Amino acid sequence: PSPLSSFAGGGPYLMLDVRSRAIPSPARQGPPATPPADCLRIAVPPDERNHVRTLMGSYYHTVFALLVPIAAQLAATPHRCVTLAGVPRTRMVARVLEVLPVQIWDGPSLAFGKGRRVGNGSSVSVAWLRRCDAMALRTPAMRQRAQERCGSAQSYLDCCLAERPWRWARLEVAKAAGLDLDGMSAPARSGLFVSREVASSSAGPAIFRHHRLLLRGNSSKLAALRLALGERGWSTAVVTGGTVASLALVEQVRLFTNASLVVAGHDGALTNLLFCRPFTTVVEITPYVGQAEAPIQHLRAMFQAAAGSMAAAAYEVRHFSVPGAACDWGCASQRAMLRLVESPWPNERAQTTENAENLKRGS
């Protein structure tokens, strides 16, 4: 069981301490401690608690619902510690938030919103968590909060596409990983293929269920594509999605930033394109091309977030979607895939998003 979920009720407890990166166990923790008085206090609104608790096993949602907004809120304040109310204590939460250079406290006593009165009669200022994940606004209160943030919106991600908080998460991840994400492009002609050995049509809880394709690492089509790329001067590697998921956030980022080409299925691993270097090409093998289903829209928005985080520096990133529901590593021929990978970069300053849904086998 997760050390964070094994605490007894009550608190607050120190969840993460930047000085040791250790997650204290109940045996070592002792009596509940008191967070510093100047902590930034962030709370999940009560009507979103169950929703957030369900999502915090997902890498994508933990990055976009927690890491991105907390990093941005910290950047706007002098605080060096954070008290989180209503955030589940899961291993995924710990793995993602450990990149932040602050103490993170669990604060269930601060769970009742802005300006709650405390015992001495003073008022505690608590900010709502400003989520950036692409989930439907399920309650009237969620829709009202989105309206207050950015006007008309279909999800909190729509607000963040206008607010552009991504650069702060990129900055903290870069520091933690010892990388300069904006200062240089990825190694030239270096490719990463992310395989998936188990297909799934109903992965995850129902509120974020979507399809994941089987992309075998021992595929003959993949081997032929890698051979053709090798003849053109590319070095490529294959890593399984399970291996990626087992890595700490900084290790995932290092893996993806060492590639100028990423080929993967529609999956949580592509969350790491938020941290990609300039001039990275992402080829997504997806079952959703040409469909109106929400997951492809979410990844499109996530790609816009990645591109938007670099747009101010005139960096380019690009993304191709290749249909793959009934095909081995995408319904596009080797020649078509090579054409995508080696197509020249446009001269425009803004990012380029291209959709290859009209690619046919043998084209």
C-alpha cells in the first residue's frame, strides 16, 4: 500500500520534504506536526473531492490537475511550503509533486474554502486548486468556477490554455532533472518508440475510460521502420509503456527529452510531451482519428499546451496523428511514416499541428 494513503485520519502531516525527498511513515512521523504559518494553502473544492480522488492514479491528471497549477501558484508567491486540502495521499501524487522544491503538507483541517475562521478568530486564506486537466465540468459549481476564471469553457484545460501556466512546471521539472529544456533542442535524429504489450478498451475508472492500442515491441513492421530510419542516420530505441510508467517523473522527462522523435500510442506516457525540447516531432498512433470522442480532443489540447509553453521563445514542436485501430503500428505505410518523420520543418514561428488521418495503407 502507498505510504501516503496509510496515515491515520487527522493531521496535518508532512507529505513531502524537499530536503530528503522522503515520504515519512506513520511510525517515524509521530504526533501530527504543524505546518509553517506562511504556507501557501490550496484546497480542492468540496464538490470535486471524489472526482479528484478517482483521477489521482492517472499520470496525466496528476500532472495537469496538481503539478501545473501548484507550480504556477507558487511562482506568483514567496511561499516555500504548500498545504494541500482534499488531495489524496497516493504514490502517484508523491512521485509527481516531489519535483517541487518545497515542503508539502496534508491539511484536512483547511478543507472548507476561502477565508475559513480558525480557533483564534483569525482568518486563513485558502486558494482553490486551479486545475488544468481536460475533464468535463460536471457540476454547476465547477462551471461557475471556470466562468470566473476565463469565461465560457468546456473544461478547466480551456482556462489554462488562456492562462498559460505551463512554463512554471517546465521550470521546476528542468531544475529537478538537471536539464535546460528551453536552451537546446533534442539530439538530432534520435527516436523513441513506446510499445504497449497489452491492449485495453476500458482502462481506468469510467470517468476517464478510453482505448489503448496494442503496439508490440517485436513487431516486424516496427523492426522494418527502425531499420529504414537507421539507414537514414537515425538511432532509435524501444521502451515499453510499463517501463515508462515505473519511472520517476524526472526520469520520464530525461527519456523523452533525449529524443527528437517520439512514436507512441494514445496513452498517459504522452503527458511528457509537455516537457519536450524544441523541435521535437511526436507521432501518435491513435484509435480516435476521425472520431468525435473526447480523448483525442484532450491530447490535442495537451499538445497545444506543450506548444504554447514554448511559443514565446519561438520554438517549434509538431504532432502527427496516425490512425491505428486495426493496424500494426498505425494504418500508414513505412514510406508514409518516413515522410512524416523527415518532412521539413516549416518556417513559421508558431507551432505546427498536422493531422495525417487521410493516410491510407500503401500511400
